[in-house]
Amino acid sequence: MNAIMTKIDIERAAVPGSSDWQGLSEIDQAIRDNRLVEYRIKKSWADPWGRKLTIAVLLVIAAGFSYLVGASLGFW
């Protein structure tokens, strides 16, 4: 494969990305460290609408489990 690639191509491939792609470098690092879920949770929590949606979904899930526990114990 090196016979096809010139030395300039090999050197370009070894150079890290430019600063134009800094926004994607954090995602790339997260994928490399296998922590993409943690990255998505942090980004969602930083967004005000994402935080409200996360809290709302957790409250709905908690209410559903509370209803099921109450029904199984005979409260209603």
C-alpha cells in the first residue's frame, strides 16, 4: 500500500486535524475513550430544554412505578 501513497500523503495522514474541526474532536475523543453515552448525557444536561425534558421523563417514569407499586400493595 505504501507503493501507491506518496510520502506527502503519508505525512498528511499523520498530521492531526486542523482547528476548524475542534467541535468534532471532543466527540472523536469520547468515541475513542468509549464514553459516548456520558458525553451525550452531559451535553443534554447542559441544554436547558434537554434538562427539562430529562426531568419530565424521569418524573413520568417514577410516577408510573409509584402507581404500579401502589396497585400491587392494594392502595387503589
